[in-house]
Amino acid sequence: MKLAIVIPTYNEGKTLPSLIDRLVEQVKHIVDEFNIVIVDDSSPDGTAEIARNLAKKIREIIVIQRPSKLGLGAAYKNGFSYVLEKLGSELIIEMDADHSHDPSEIPNMLKKIGKYDFLIASRHIKGSSTIGWGLWRKITHALGVYFARQCAKLDISDPTSGFRMFKKETLQQIDFDKIRSDGYAFQIEVLHQLKQKGMEGLETITTFVDRKEGKSKMGRHEILQFVKTCMSYLRKRN
Ligand SMILES: Nc1nc2c(ncn2[C@@H]2O[C@H](COP(=O)(O)OP(=O)(O)OP(=O)(O)O)[C@@H](O)[C@H]2O)c(=O)[nH]1
Ligand SMILES: [Mg+2]
């Protein structure tokens, strides 16, 4: 089985090398072939250069460098298109570079995908937990989850989770041209399309650890676009 892991990065030079080490350790023995696709937006901290140096040692790494900060959703569009067109991997994982998503959960995800079209590592199912969030982060997260679930009518407990696994055929069904969000709302638009197409997902246990290094990129623009995207689903329903 051939696996691809897509990681968008912006100023993750401090976290990326150790994440790649842990990732390679976890996947190298359990799949026939794997690739790690890093999509960097010319981060000022030189993440792309760091990624290219890692790629010299680990031939499975592919670095896509974009000219400027074009957004998380846009990065996933690029990364997924690359995987589908150039690699043809049967399974595709998306995850963050900041150690919030633990590579040691990947073997369980591989075990569980079975008949499902996609998996979401959910912070809201029994056995899961979130470590290190302050009150403000808890509130913004709860609002985001509530908004997404209500507006887009998603029956997933953690629709904002960015730790996911897709079958190739599932990603091929998504019309990426129709996705307008270049930021975090991309995650909701993907789930909305999957629901419309009758795709079946499973939520898996995860321990989400708040980033210890680097800074969150979730700014005002991201939050506003998220709210607008959710509202647009409401308007379409009425
Ligand atoms: N290429 C690219 N990557 C991005 C962009 N924005 C965020 N990322 C990456 O996407 C992943 C998630 O971003 P984070 O800032 O950790 O967002 P988050 O996990 O929702 O928020 P926190 O919980 O506060 O960390 C990280 O690997 C980021 O480096 C962007 O504009 N372009
Ligand atoms: Mg993060």
C-alpha cells in the first residue's frame, strides 16, 4: 500500500525536523511505500530550505514551495492535486506540522479505514483528549465546531479537525474548484462535499496536544472566512 502525508507549513522550522523523524519511524515499516509532501508558503523562518535539507536525506520527502502566504486550504489543494496527479497514493493523510497531531496514531488509522471513505481524528469521542488549551482557545474551538455542525449540517463531532485520512477515490470525488476558502474553512467545505456525495467517514481516537513551539496562524482573516463560509450554507438552505 502506498501512503502520502500532506503537511502544510508556515514558519514551522522549529517543529518540522522532529515531526518528520517521528513520522518516518511510524510509517516506514507499515506501508510498502510512502511520501511526505510539504507545502510551504516561503515562510520567513526558512522552513522550505529546512524541508529541502531533510529531503536530501529522506528521499520520500517532496517540497512544494509557493511564492507567498496563500492559506492553509490553498496549500491542501496544491498538495492533494500533486498526490493525485503525480504519486497516485492509495491513502492520503493530512496533518499539521506543530506536533498537535501525533504520528503514533497513524497505525490505528490505517487499521480502521477499512470500508470507510475517510477518517477524522476527533477530539470529541470517548477516549480522546485535548492537552494544553487555555479558556479562549476552548471557547473559539467550541464555537467553530457548533457553527460548522449547525450550518453545514455535519454529523461529525469534530469537523474542524485537521488530522484526517482519505482514500484516493474519496479525494478524487471532491471538486476542488468549487471550494472557495483558502484558509481553515477549507476543512468544512471538504466535509460538506463529502456529505453531499454520500461518503462515509469514521471518527478515530486522538490526543491533541497544543503547540509548544512556533505560533498559531489562526488570525482574524481566518476566523472571518470561517464564519462567512458557515453562514453561506445557512443561506443556501433557506
Ligand atoms: N502553507 C501554509 N501552511 C499554513 C498556513 N497557515 C497555517 N499553515 C500550517 O497549517 C498547520 C495548522 O496551522 P496552525 O497555526 O497550527 O493552526 P491550528 O492548529 O488550527 O491552530 P493552533 O491550535 O492555534 O495551533 C500548520 O502546520 C501550519 O504551519 C498557510 O497560509 N500556508
Ligand atoms: Mg496547530
